[in-house]
Amino acid sequence: MAAPPICLPSSFLEMYLQVQKEKIILGKPRKKRALVIAGPTAVGKSDLALKLAQKIRGEIISADSMQVYKGANIGTSKPTLEEQLLVPHHLVDTKELSETFNVVEFYHEALDALEKVHARGAIPIVVGGSGFYIHTLLFGPPSGPSPDPFLRQRLSEEMEELGPTVLYERLLKTDPDYAKRLTSGDKQKIIRALEIIELSGKKVSDIPATPNRPPHEFSFRCWFLNRPRASLYHRIDRRCERMVGHGFLDEIESLIPRGLKENPLLSQAIGYRQALSYMDSDKSHEAFATFMEAFKQASRRYAKRQLTWFRREPHFHWLDLDLHDEETALDILMHDFECWQWEL
């Protein structure tokens, strides 16, 4: 796990910043700066990012593949209208339910938003929990065809039912050269490889690799917010209950006539998938209890996958929000930002 950066003691900070400023005055070019605030579902990243944005004149760019859909508000924990008035938000409410959205579209739309925010002299703050989307923004779109949500869902279910070894052996038969670079524990890479093979008919080993370097001029300071598992799971369960209490099922009913079931992404998203199953049930007390438990369990499993993904991302600095109150956490991010901005 990466540790937060070590900044200079406060007694030396003023002198350090002055030296860096003089370098810039003398003509040293500054890179375009952006922050990334990531973390598992329900950890509290959106609230903290909103407060940070108000302190540093930031604008928030959502790295959530579902918040783009109009009307999908409660189930995606979309920022409220009041929050959007406090701080400008981007990649929110940009798509109708009849439209598709994938990681390549996200990359180009997010990069466009980054440029516009930077041009206004504000600080872009990318906020979200999708490791795949954020990694793509940092290092460029993946090689091969765009992900197919139906195929991805089917392969994920097969992985869950049959186990990773079965799918790994399938990859060994179809693309042994690429499979030998992996182990049966590389679940997401196995699923992506099988997806590419089915969509393109090509072996992954025959597709040129995406260079592991930023394809743009932005420099990102990346933070991953975390809490101990017991604390995080408790927050997840309570958030699921609040979402339902605030009208999540009514939202589902309103979205069905607009094409929710036909949308391959949103209909399979956590919460929406379980709610749609409940809507097709007898809606008994037992069915509701089953829905709530499935909703919470799927959310906890997603958080576990998020933690697994970001542990493999060495450029993220981790911050435990159970060790610090909100004011202290903001101070840590602010102090690090002030140090980092003059290092570029």
C-alpha cells in the first residue's frame, strides 16, 4: 500500500515554495495539474471532494459510468442540484437512457472537460470509484475493441459460477502466449482477454500494447480514500437503506417506461439490477428482504473489487478516513496539494 507523500516541515515550507516560484518566474514551464480522488463505494469521497473543490477553486469531473444518465439520481448517488450549484460538475446528466457509454467515450469526454476546466484557471478534480475508467484516463484507452456490457456481464457470471481456473484454461487454449503472462488470479485481465477474442476474433497477443505513459499533458495527483473493512461495510449497508428510504424504487418505476430495461449498462448496475428483479417479483415482505440483502451484498462485493484494483495502482496515495476527522483529512489534501503544485 502506498503511503501518503512526505512533505517538507512547515518551518521550511515558505522557503521551499519561494525557490520553486522563482524557478517558474525564470521560465520553467508548468504542467497542467489535476487531482484524482478515488475510493470504494460509500467511503465518503464525494463529500470530501466537494469541500476540497470549494477550498482550491476546483471543478469536479465524475468518473462514474452511470452518473451520465439523466434520471438515474438516487441509484448512482449523483450530486444534488444544490451541490452542483456550489461546485461545477462534469460528465453528469449527459446521456439519455437510449444512448450507450463506454470507457473510450469517457476518456475523450473527460479529457475535454479537463482542458476546459484548466483553461478557466480552475483545478480539475476527478472523482469516482471505477478503477478501469480512472486508469484509462491516466494512461489512455485500452487496446482492442470497446467493452461490451452484455458480454462482460456474461463472462463475469461465468467467472463467479465456474471459478477463475476454468476461464483461465479457456484462455490458455485460445491464446496461450498471452495466458502465460497471467495467472488464474488475474480475473479482470482474463475476462477482458476473452472479451477481446470474442468481439474481434483476434488474439490479445497479436494486438499492440497500449504504452504505459500518459497520452496527454496533464499531471495527476492521485488519492485513494479508504476505511477499515468493517467500518466500510457498515457504511455501505446504511447507504443502501438510505437510498431505498429516499425513493430508489420509485426512481426505478419512473425509469422503466423511459427504457431502463433496454439500457445494457444501467440495467445491470449494482442496485438497479437487484431492484428490477424485485419489481418483477410478487413484492412481498420476503421479496423485499431478499432485494435488500442482494443490494447490500452486491455493493460490498463491488467495494472489495475496488480495493483489489487500486492496491495494484502504485501511483495512488492512500488515506484512511477513520483515522482522521473531515477537517484533518482536508488539511492533509490541501497541504499536499500546495507542496505538489510547485514541484511540477
